[in-house]
Amino acid sequence: MSDDFAHLDATALAELVRSGEVSPVELAEAAIARVETLNPEINAVIHELFEEGRAAAAGELPDGPFKGVPFLFKDIGAGLAGQPFHLGSRVLKDIDFRLPLDTYLGQRFRDAGFVTIGKTNVPEFGILPTTEPVAYGPSKNPWDTTRSTGGSSGGSAAAVASGMVAVAHANDGGGSIRIPAAANGLVGLKPTRQRTSEGPLVGDNLSGLTAELVVAKSVRDTASILEAVHGPAPGDPYVAPAPSRPYTDELEADPKGLRIGLMTQQVIPNDVDPAVVAAATRTGELLESLGHSVEQIEPGEFANFDGAFDTFMVRWMAGQAALATRISALAGRELGPDDFEPVTWALIEGGRGKTAADYLLAVGHHQVISRAVAGWYEGGHDLLLTPTLGELPPPLGTFDADPGGDPIEPMRRAQLTGGFCGPFNVTGQPAISLPLAESEDGLPIGVQLAAAFGREDLLIAVAAQLERAQPWAERRPPVFAATPA
């Protein structure tokens, strides 16, 4: 039976526990065995929390919707007290820093019934759209182990895609849920800004660029988990508007007549791969067949993003500089270039060179863009359809810094990968990547839908509609935990 577990989503696993067909201990042991078998090839899980998971599975679990389902935390963001928290950093790895408390989202994952068995690999500080930290080595894509898993939730995505677990924690500051979801053939929803709490250690990270949830196999898992963990926590600086009904109610909805814009070029121009353009175009045709109106638009019709990369970099640099200062305090010493990867150190130095005025001007610029994007939706559009990535999953090493070259160049290169994703971190709107296509070589291609602020309900309804029309549940990467029964 244990091999069969790898093919099921988290909702199906939870039902097995509720019905008494399997126990949480059986699920935990099977998942641990899969991690032990697959991880040497994939390098998705960097902290084994097997004994913690076994103890939780054998104890009194909360009676949540995912009671007994094995789970992995990403090594950035949410987590539980005592767990390693290294952020892809050699400094934090060397001092073996651990979370001093449960985060609010960590508590909610636990209250939902999930059993944590490990933590997953991330790029240093979650900076790049690939997961190749010096501290822990590269994660490898189970669809093609010479290619990137995406980032920064690449370890989580590789673990789910290969069948180690059905679902794993992820977060997103410039595409870090959606990029790995697309690269690994998964569902990845970046919620509306502050839909899930980042407290108590964080208020609104980078003034609201980041959001947290999961990467998953199915839309129903995504909706059910969002339903279980969303909502404000004490001290949150602001909150997203409450949904009108449970997100799970949207799974059976059958929306018609939506007005959808199809944008196949990035707001900051790049040479987008024709394969991902074709995938988004075909999805537009599928949406039309389902009763919606789809019209091609150019980036300038959506909003003016001139200068957005430069102002994004101001905010991004400031965040890395602040984080480095905190880590220096934890390490008890001044940190320098030898403590960080070249791109990280360049961002830290860049952030230290910016002024408070620079930061506020950058946030203000993004708020102007956010109003323009909100106006596009208010003008009668319901959704924007794009490719998720500007390219197929790139080879490992693509984002390596060139010795002696510009250490910021990997960030510029990242625009092609994440150029369809980053705008919705700037605006705070929800966006979802769906595994609706594949390349001629069998690599997954994600397609993104973005909705107006607070409209995860609409994204879930349309995503479920697309999943029914063009299912992906039976697709398996070459590196997978089991063969179909």
C-alpha cells in the first residue's frame, strides 16, 4: 500500500486516515521511506525531522482537515519551534540556528493536522529563481535532473513532484511559489498580500512583497489548505479582505462569461520562449470553449511597469541588507563577503548604499503601479492569463555568478524566468500557476492566472474548471516514488 500513497493528493490521504484505512504512523513511515529513497538523487529535503514526525504521528494529532498527512516546511518563512532555520545560509548552518517559537502559519499547518517530517532546500535568502545554494547543494528537477527546480521553493516542489509528500510549504516574494510549481508540474497559488499571516517574527516582509502557502498536486488541496490557514493573527499590520464563503465551495463552481486578458509578453521585455507562449494561447482557447471571453492584450494595455525592476531591486536589496544585519547579530560577529554567495553580498552592499528615501520612493512607485493594475480589473476584466515562466526550466548552473563579472547579473537573468510572476508581488494580487502543458521533450509548462485583489475565490473556481477539463493527475516525472498500480 505504501507505494500507492505517492500517487494520492493530500485530500485523499486525509480521507484514508478519517476512514480508518490507514494510520498517521503508516503514512509517516511510508513518506520517510520515500524521502530516504529519492532524496540522494533529488536533494530536496535538507533537514530530516523523522523522529519529530514519528512522535507526532503516534500522538494526539489535532482533528484538522489534513489529520495525519505528512508535510515538509520550506527552510524560509513559516515553521515550528526548535526546527532548523538556515535560509540557505552557510552562517546559519554553521551555528545551527533554530526557530525560537512557532510562527502563526506554522501553528495553523499543525492545527490542520499535518505531520512534519522535514524541511526543504532553498537558495540563499530565497533570492534566485533556482535552488542551488552553496550551503546545501542544488536541488534537481525530477522531470530532468540536469535542470533547475525553480526557486525559491524549489526543494518543496521537487519533493512533491517526485512523490515524497503530497504537499509542502512554500512562499513567494517574486514568483517563488509559482516558478517552482511551473518547473515541476504542480499547482502553486500565491495568495493576496496578507491573506496568510507572516507573524509573529515578521509583519509584512519587504513591505508586502511576500506571501506564503504551499505547492500541491491538485486544486482541491490548494483550496482546502488555504481555507484552513488563511486569516489574520494578532498584531498583523493589515489584513486581506475576507472571502464571502469558504474557498472549498468554489471547487464545484462552474463560472461562465468571464472576461480574460491573454498577455504572452512580459511587462519588462524579454525573449519569451515560443513553447510557453503556445501553452498560454492553447489555455486561452480552452477557456473560450468553457464559455469565457479571451482577448489578446499587450503589456502596455495592462499597466505601465517602466522602472519597476529598478525599484523592485531597491526593495529587494534593502531586505537582504536588513536580513544580513540580523544574521550578524545571531552569529555574534561582523559578516563579510566570504560569508555569502556573490549575488547575496552584492545585494547586501547595494541595500546598505540605499537611503530611507530611496526605499519609500520605490514602495510609492509600486503603489502607483498597483493602482493602475487595479484599474484594469475595475475596467471590466476578471482575469489575466499568461505563461508562468518565460522559458522552460533552465539548466542547473544558469544563475551562477561569473567570476570577475557583475555579481548582480543573475538577478537580471532572473527576469526572463520570473517576469510574468513578479508583477503580482508588486501589486499584492493573487495568482496561480497550473500544470496545463508540457514541452516536446516532456518538461512541464505552467500557465498563470491572476485575479483582482482578494479574489482567490475566482482563481480557485476557474482553476478547478480547467483541471476538470484537462486533468494532470496522472502525469509522472521520470524520478518518482512508485510506478502506478
